Amino acid sequence: MATEPGIWHARSRRRRPQAGADVGHFLRSLDYVLLAATTGLVAYGLWVIRAITGDDVAADPSYYFVRQSIYVGVGVAALVGATLVSPDLLRRYRHVLFGATLALMIVVFVLGSAVRGSRRWIDLGSFQFQPSEIGKLALIVFVAGFLAERAKRIDQAGTVLSAIGLAMVPVLLVFFEPDFGTALVYLAATVSVLFFAGVRFGHLASLGVAAAGLAVALLWGLPAAGIQVLRPYQIDRLVGFLDPDSDPSGSTYNITQSITAVGAGGLDGRGVAGATQTNLNYLPEHATDFVFASLAEQRGFLGASILLLLYALVVWRGIKVVAVAHSLFSASVAGAIVGAFLFQIFLNVGMTIGIAPITGIPLPFISYGGSSMITSLAMIGMLQAIHARGRLAGNR
């Protein structure tokens, strides 16, 4: 018995190289191009926030920059944590994640802070938490897991309709906050999950037709019958999108000022001091919803192009992650993250230049706000987790 500790230590020494090798293999399996592109986006976003908010708080020019830097720090921790968590573990506990997120969304209606008629945030001291942001991940994981368990019945209409029915629960909760933009992102994520899970194109086309019919009912059919589903300001935004010149000092003021700011930037921008649309607060919400317009005014076409190229790099690497995913569930999650990410970028940038209606959603990694930053970095962490485990599985 006296020799047992020596034997144990010898075995321990034999295990250590294997453990070290596993860690090394895992680190080498990460997508460092994706990580570099994300780092570039975060750094670019901090630079933008510092430039466009310097005059917002007279006593503290760095107020928004410091707070955004803190959010980035928390987001990096979320990225690392999501990278270390196995996608299979998320799949196993997806019901808990989904249920907890739905509960938080319901709490928003009771305890949430009301800002300009919307209840989207829960006050946590100096931080406002937005459950609908983390809800993107919960929705993607839950629907992807649901379809992965029914992979052999993926072509059946009942499976597709059941998945859509489950997804509509958080979609409707977010829609009635009201947060029309995030609800659209949820729908884009759901369609992406269905596509990457292998749902037949015919079913997807039928969903498109049904969505168009629903849009017609919301915009014309139900209002004609005296039933108003959309809020008055949402209707004004849609009218303003179709006719931006209809009320430039009223309902279309935001889009008018945004287009003016983008156009004023020209090729290389007006600089920080010369960006009057931003500095004189003609452009509303210039650090959140219309941050792209502020960037375009200060840095011009070249500055905006750098941002869009970084986004393109992230999307490209995200699609590569789908290709190396080791399971249907992982591929569906990765594809939905990319789909939601791409749709949100299009919606935010599009509304600032008049090719999409104003919806009030943040620009990932750039807009000021903690919930969006933390969730976006957690999404990158999930992509890294899928990529690393897919590479490791392929090397066995």
C-alpha cells in the first residue's frame, strides 16, 4: 500500500501530456480568421462610439466609450464561455434555456422599463438587460434541437408547422413589446434554421406565401375591418418608408436626417468636427439605431466600406463553420446565427439609407448597448465551439 501514491503520481504524469495535447488540439481548431474579423469589428465599433458621442455628455466625453468598453469585456467573457460549452450540452438543455428566456420576456411586460411606449428592458441597476437579445440564441438552439430530433420526418408538413408554432411564441411576445424589428430577426433566424435543417424548398416557398398574406392582412385587411394590430408610430414608419418626403419635419424626420447624414459624408467623410448632423443632434439616436449614418457622415464611403467588408468576412467564415459542423444540430445553429446576423445588418443599414423601413434594431458590434454586444459576441463563441468540435471530429 505504501507504493500506491507513487503509482498514482506516475499515472497522473502520464495523463498530463494527453490533457495538454487535447487543449492544444482544441485551440488549433478554432477559426482565427473569424476571431480576427470579430476583433476588428469590436475595435472599429469602440472607435466609432468614441468619435460620435464625444459631445453627448459635456462633463464626460468618454462616458459612452467607457461603458461600451465594459460591455465588450463582459461580451468577451461570454464569447469564451460559449466557445468552451459543447453544442451537444446546449441541445440537451435547450428546453431549460428556452423556458427561462420566455419567462424573462413575460417579466418584461410586468416589470420592464417603458421607453417611448415600448417595454423591452429590465433594469439591473445601471444596466438595462434586454431579454429579446439573448432570446435570439435561445430560439435558434431550441428550434434546431427540435428539428434535429425529427430529422427523419423533416419533410413532413407537421414537423415544419410544429417548429414554426413553437418559434411563434417568442416572436409574438417580442412583437407585442412592441419590437417589430427584433421580431423580424427572430423570423429570419427561424427560416434559416429550417433551411439548414433540410426542410424542402416547397415548404419554404409556402411559408413565404403565407408570410406575404399575413403582411397584407396586417397592413390592409385587418385595418379595413377596424382592427388595428400595428401601433400608430409603426404605421407612420411604413408610410414614411414608402414615401420619405411625405412629412420631413414629422413622421419621416428620422429617415430624412439619416439620408442627409450619409450623403454628406461623401467619399472620405466630414471628420469628427465637421459632422454637424451628428454633433448638433439633427440625427436622432446616432449612437444606437442610426450609428451607421453617423459613421458614414464622419468617415464617408471609405469608412462605411471598411465596416461592411469586416461584416462580409464574418459572414463568410460563418458559412465555413456550417460546412465543418459535425451534426445536423450544429449546422442548423451555425446557419441560423449567420442568417440572423446578416438579416440584422441588412435591416439596420438599409433603414439608414432608405431601402428598409425604420425598425429600431442595433447594428451588431457597433451600436451602443450591452445586451446587443454581449449576445453578438456569444454568437461568435457558439460558432467557434461548432467549428472547433467539427474540426476535431473530422480529424479522428
